Amino acid sequence: MTGSRAAMAALACSMLATGCGAERETPATGPERPVSTSVSPVPSGGVPTADAPASPTRPRGGTTAPVAVPWEKAEPLDGGRRLRILWWSGVEPCHVLDRVALRETGTRVTVTLYEGHTRENVACIEMAVRKSTEVTLKQPVDGRKVVDGARP
């Protein structure tokens, strides 16, 4: 037993001694080629910016489990006869515009977007996508309030 203890002690001493050598200095070098990056509308913090380009989207219908989704902005087009609706969503086939419901009264226009997913059994990346769609009104906006039907 004494021989094995001595062998263990010698091994421990040799391991400690190897960590006590002089440190070698190695000069730092730069990359072989210049580094370039591209600018994304989603900053590194992961918060989408309001000036991100929107992907034009048309309702497809026939999605599974569609739900009302909030939108961020309604822009009048053609003298208020049409509206461009902008919202943040996810990637298809997990976030698909199913339909747009319009309800017009003399004082307000209620726009409700419905999104669902396709019947495909797939996994989608979690990435914000700014989308837009256009709707035609029965009458021009003409001072009526435009309301998001997905918000209480």
C-alpha cells in the first residue's frame, strides 16, 4: 500500500509542476480577410424596428385554427378607398393570413386580421416578419376612425 501511495504522490507532484512553467507570449493577429456585416431591420436586441420593410401578403383562406391578430398601422391609399394594413407576424407556414374582416359604419372602419397555420406538420423558426395587406372599402375613409378588431 505504501508503494501505491508514493506513486500517487509522485504523480500529483509532477502534475502540479507542469502547471508552473513560464508563460509564453503569442502576439495577436487579425483576420486574414476584412470582416463585413450586413444591417438587419431587427437590431441585436431582437426588437423589430418600425422602418423594417413589409412583405406584401394576401389572404389564403383554409388555414387551421385561425385567430384574430393585432395590427400596428393602417395607411390610406387611393384617396381613402383602400387601406394598407401593417402588422408583425411570424414565418409561413406557421403564421398564414387566413382572411381580413371589414365592418364599416358611418363613424368607423373596423379591420380584423385572422392568421392560422397550414395543415403541414412542420417546425418554424421564431422570427419576426413585418407584413402588409391591402383591403378595399365600400366607401372612402373620409374622416372615419380606423379600428383594430383584434384589440379590445
